[in-house]
Amino acid sequence: MGGDGRGWIPSGGGGAHQRGVGCKLLGALSFALHETPGVQMLTLLTLLSSASADPCGMVPPVWGGEGPAPVAIERTGLQQTYVFFRDKVQTIAIRPGFTGSVESFGMLVPLPATPALRKIDDRTFDHLSSAVDPPLVTVQIISQPWMSLPDGAFAASVPPPSSAPEMELSLDEVRVEKEEAVGMYEVAVLAAGSSTALQRWMDEHGFRYPDGMDDTVEDYVAQGWRFVAIKAKVGGLSGISPRPGMRDVDPELPRGARFDGYVQGMAFRFHTDTPIIPMRLSVFNGDDTHNRVFLFTEQPARLADISTGFVRRQVRGRVLHDNLTSPLPLVVNGGELLEHELAQIEPLRDPDPYVVAARDLLAADLMSASRGELSLPFEEQEKELLRINEALNLRGAAIDGVVAQEISQLRARAVTPALADVFEMTLSVVDGHFPRGLLMEQDLRLADYTMPSRQNRFEVWNDRKLGPSTYIYR
């Protein structure tokens, strides 16, 4: 998975008053989506989605540091990847960290087939970790009676690929198979006849083609792979209209402004006979090869050609299902809880704040595999809500919260029945600094592997998040 493309992060625009008005508009729109009859709702969606504006408030972290801005974006820190495979349906989800100049952001992701695209929840990878080892709720009983408690419409799904042969591309040809706005990104899915043609198309359309990766791209071209080109699309249209050589983006950002953190995550779902993880382009984004990969498969798995010592945890279906749906585990110090005290702390054991993004992700992929559909109706409706935001030029944390709540409700209603299929799956965690030479030479593949039980314990790989804690005074 490569980056170092050219995108733009212009001025947020609008100001507080505009964002406040936008929140009210979106609140009314959310009500309309619930109350408007089906035909009227579809008409509303069609009218709004025909407009053109910008995503709402999904801006990557920016730091106004001293010194000149770097020329390009570089990967930084831990890159996390999620991989699902079942019944010839594969999903790859990524949320990489980058540092670099704001005017250089973008990603280029090679895939073996044309994918369905979607945004993922920013909490996804934290919640996947919590699905492996749920946070503990800690209660401390203190027997000191003199102390008191502190105040405290559905879219059509994507059909399976046709068996009809595809038209061959000439060396200088690029075919655009799909273009979408997904959250803060503009995304194009491309088939290319050569690396030269791909570079020319990307240069002409405002993406940056990273230097030095021609040979790797030619390998993917020879195999008939697709390329997902991604660039940031945030702020006013006047600030993001791409043109070759564009460097000045946002006059209000301090000189040398930089990305410094994780950007919006994306998921790609596609058909394939054999699961594969294309990371060869990732070596063109800096020297850091630290990766954490979550493998959601029918059998316990590892990454082929990478040491089994990199497999840190494996959670089988029944335990995984419990971790996703049951109250958080409880640790009580200083005595035993009385019945009424247990009822008081029960809200603290709600797993949703820690695992809901993971639960929705896993269940949606299981539903996709069972139905043979790359894009599920509610996923298309999620994207329609984001497009409505763009059409109304709404942005800001409050608006994002309203949309997130609406999307969460859509997901929950749709994917809950698929959770039973979790019993048939295993979630494996592979974590470490992958060999750079291996990443350069080949894409990663899966192999069956079951961890020894003595190693498969959270004490060995302790990534457990902190859970809520409270005191009981008696």
C-alpha cells in the first residue's frame, strides 16, 4: 500500500457561525431521513447528491512546525491493516500514519480486482485490539463510612465479477473504472497499460506518482491489477481544485505546516480466489516497517514467509463473539460487591464504547461474504449521507457526530444478524517490524497457523486498553 501522492488540505472555511448553521441543517435532515416517505426521501437524496461541495470536518491532524515543509509525505509509526477473507470475498482496511507537507498527501493502493470502497470508523483499530483483549472494569471497595462519593433507501449492490474477458489496454492507456468521494477523499480506481501511463494520468489529475516504483507497478500491471488512487479533498473548492505543479494551498496555514498523525481510514472489498496483502508500495513511504495486521479468517492464520514469532494473539470464534457482545470483564478489589452495587456499575460494563466499530466491521464483512455482495445496501446509504453533507457544504465536529450517530444506527440494524457467523471465524494479530526486503520483493499471503497456548496470552502481548474504574465506599 503506497502513499506519497499529491492531495491538498486547504482552509477549513466557513467559520463558527457557518458550522453552527450546518449543525441545525443536518439535524433537520436527519429527522427528514427518518420521517420522509420512501419516494420523497429518494428524491431528496438525488437532488442533494447532484450538488458539489466538500466533506465535513474530516481533516487530518496538522502541525504548524518550524522550518521548511518536507517535500513529500512519509509514513510514520505503526501502520495497522485489517484483512478479512471468506468465500472468495476479501476486505483490506487501512488507516496509516503520515508526516509531511499538507499539499502532498495521497495514497496509491494496488488491488487484484476492482473493489467496493468505504470509509471506516476512526476507532476501528483500537476497537479491534479491544475485541482481542477487552478492557477491564476495575472497582475498588473502600470501607470508610465517613467518606462520601465524589460528585461526580437502499442502493443496488455490486454484482460478482463477470466471466466475460476484459478488453486489453494499450501501453499508453488508463481506464477509469470508478470515481467516488469517500469522506475526506477523492478516490479513483484505475486500470493501467503501463507505469508510464499511470504516472501521466496521476500527474494530469492532481495525484503524485511516487518516484522509484516503476518496476513494482509494472509487475502489478502485468498481473492485471487495479490501482486505487486517493487524494485529500477538504475545505473550499477554490483551495483544492487540482492542477499540475500546485503547491500553495492554504494561505491561512503557517509556513511549514505538516501532517503529523493518522488520517481517515479506508476499506476495500473485492473478489479473489486467494487472499493477498499488497504492501510492496509501502516501502516507498519511508523506512519504518512496523506493521500490525488483524487477520479475520476461518482458520487461525499467520503471514507466510514472516516468522511465526510475529503472531501475537489469536482469538477463536466463541471467545471473540463474547468479547464483542458481553459486558466488559470486572475486577473487584477490597471485597465482594453487593447486589445493588453490581447494578450501579453495570453501565460501566457496556462494551460498545470499546468494540462497536470492530463488531460492525466484522459483521458487515461476514454479511457480504454470505450474500455474495461487495457493497451492502446500508454501506451505500452511509456514503449517501456523506455526499449529502458535501452537497450542503457542512463541516465540523458537531456535524460529524450527527452523521456518525445516524450511520451507527444504520449499521447496527443491518449487521446484527450476521454476528452469529463470528463463531466460525478466528481473529489473529500479527505485529512487528516486517523485513523490508521481503516487502519490496513480494506481496504478503496467508498461511494456516495455530499459536501455542503458552504464548497466546495477553500477558505475553499486552495491548489491553484501559477500562473504566470506580470506587465503592462503605
